[in-house]
Amino acid sequence: MTQQGEMLKECRPEHFMKGLRTLLPEEIWTWSTKLMRRDTPSRDDGIFPAKSDALTNCATKQAWDIRLLNFALTLEYLEHAFYTDGLAKYDEHAFKDAGFPAWVRTRFQQIADHEASHVALLSNTLGDKAVQSCQYNFPYSDPQSFVALSMVLEGLGVSAYLGAAKSISNPDLLAVAASIMTTEARHNAWVASAVRKGAAWGGSLDVALATNQVYSIAASFISSCPDANAESIQMQSFPPLHIENCSYEPGQTIDLTYTPAPNPVPASSSSNSDDLTAAGEQDPVSENENAEDAPHYLAIYAGLDPVFVEICDNQAELPLNLGGTGIVYAVVTTSLDSVTDSNTIAGPALLYFPELI
């Protein structure tokens, strides 16, 4: 078994006992092992959790970690395919004709190699539990649009890993995800600044997106996937949200087009505040049957916490403090103070606010 594969070893009683032994004084350890060796059902004495409960919780957390790693692998497959296909389509001359120096394409090849390494790392960690690659459709038409989409995908990767980090229970797997995330952040900063001549960052805090929010964006580039993938990642995409304005700026009123989902997303496949399912709990699912009649709000993510503005007649006024924030994300929700999968109506959509000069 590979070193990464060891991170996903099964939850066994001896693993639980070994971990418990390191936490207890000798006299308490002796007493607790006597209790656990009795030929009676596992019990909860108010001090020690019932062994069966501890093992169930361990298995639940492990299954959640596997699901999140497969979600990460789905994104890495997408990025790897994006760079592989784009660089095969546009050679050095195409980049030169588009106004880029020779080193730009060379660096993009290095990024493609990084994405291949991420795919290999996650695949080896997951072993036979790993999902497979999909078929993709990327809407670029020249090196310029390829570069612009690269910045979007790298930024999405950062927000995906950041949002999932709180739900990864295994510290070794968290380190793997964090190592990939910081590399994605450097990719994004390089494209934004060295290649596109903009700011390398948009603010002091990056956006953490929920898994279904990320998947809703990623799904727009996926044509088809093997059927087994859906069971492994258990993600669901929200209806699309379109910003109809060709240009916009902070303080401007924008026009929105979206169709509310007929049914809420199940809490068992949820993210964001619904990520309590990672610990075996569930956030109650609100009934969105009357979502069209309820007030709608545009939640705008430009940092860790969204800002909410009311939607009236499919229009919303952008906050004034968005200047220079770079790429931000917006979702339509029925809540004025929090965003969960169960109160999300549509989105996310991307808006871009370049650095103020």
C-alpha cells in the first residue's frame, strides 16, 4: 500500500483503541479496557463513547473524506484536460501571434504538469475508490480566451479546496489538499498578474465556496461522466444564474436571469453550512416549493462572508465596495443572512472587478 493509501485505511477497533490509549492516564486506561472487554453490548458511561458509536463515527468521517477527495479529483481531471487540450490546440506560434512572450506558454506547460501530478496524487491516495475522468467542453476560441478561462478555473480550485477544508477530518489528507490549494493559488496569481497584467490578488481574504456551488460551475464544462462518478461524489448543481449586463461596476444595478429549482437540494448532498452531514448530522431542509413567491436575495462572495442585496424584478444593486476585488461569486437565495444548499435558488455566477488604478 502506498503512503497516501495508508491515510485511507479502514476504521478498525484496534485503531480506535490505540488512539484512545495515548490520551488516557494508566489507571483510567486499565479501567476502561476492562469495561470494553465485557461480553455485553457497547455502552456509553458518560465518560467514554460507546465503542460501536466511535467506530461508526470513524467510518462516517472516512467516507466523507473519500467523497471530498473524489470531488477534488473531479476538479483536477477537469483542469488537467483543460491545459492538455488547450496547449495541444495552440502552439508557440499561436501564443506569439496573440501577443504573448514565449515564456507564457512554457509556464502553462508547467502548470499542466502540476495538474497531472495532482491527478496522480489523488488517484493513488484513493486507489480503487477513485472516480474516472469525464468528457469536457471548454468555451475558449483563441489563446486570449484560454488564458482568461485559466484564471477562472485556478481561482475556482482555490475556493473549492478552501471551502472543503473544514470538512476533512483526517489531518494527513487535509495536508494533501492544502498543498494542492496553495499551488493553485500561485497558478491563479501568476496568470492574473504576469500574463494578464492585473493584480495578483483581489483582497485580504479568499472566497470559500461550498462543494455544490463549485460543482455547479464545474458542471458547465462537463459534457458527460461515467455513471459511477455520481455515486462517488454525490454532488448536485444548482440552476444557472446569468448576469445580463455586458459591463458593470460597483453601485450599478444589474439584470439577472434565472429559473428557481423546483425542489431543494437534499441535505445529505449539501455543503456550506449543510456540511454538518460530515459529522453524521443534517441541517433541516427547508421546503422551497414556494421559492418563486418568497423574497429573493443576491448573496455576493468577495471574502469569507457573503454580502446580501435584495432582488427586485430580477434586478439587484451591486455593493459599492467591490472595486478591485477581482473575481467574486453570486448566488440567489431566499435567506437574508446565510446561504445553504437548501435555500439556494440559482448560481453561482461570476463577476469580475479588476484592480482600481
